Amino acid sequence: MKHLRIIISAMACAATLGMAGCSSPPTNAQIGTGVGAVAGGVVGDAVFGGTLGTIGGAAAGALIGNEVGKNSDRNRRGY
């Protein structure tokens, strides 16, 4: 449980620093990638346990979150 807290804290710090460095507001795809990675990491750790489950879940969550965000960006622009 301690490892999960450290991983989540590290992801949150990285996401915060990454978004703070942007010169423009983040797109929905960028937000979806960050949120998906964190959520996927938590779910992957809960379902599979261990480092591999956390990393695999974070990667899958980032991919899915990015795609959902891209679709939302496209819908907002009208194409």
C-alpha cells in the first residue's frame, strides 16, 4: 500500500509540473492522458498487484484517456 501511495504521488507531481510548464491551456487529450494514466495505475495495481500491474494499467489508461480526450476535442471543434 505504501508503494501505491508513492507511485500516485509521483504521477501527480509529474502531471502538475508538466501542465504548469505549458504556455497554453491543456487540450482534452492531454488531460485525458494524465487522468487515464493515474486511474489506470490505481486499477492495474488493485486488479493485478505489483509493479507490472501498475505500469501496465497506467499505460492502458493513458492510451484510453488520450483517445477519449481526442474525441472530445474533435467534437468541440465540430469535426
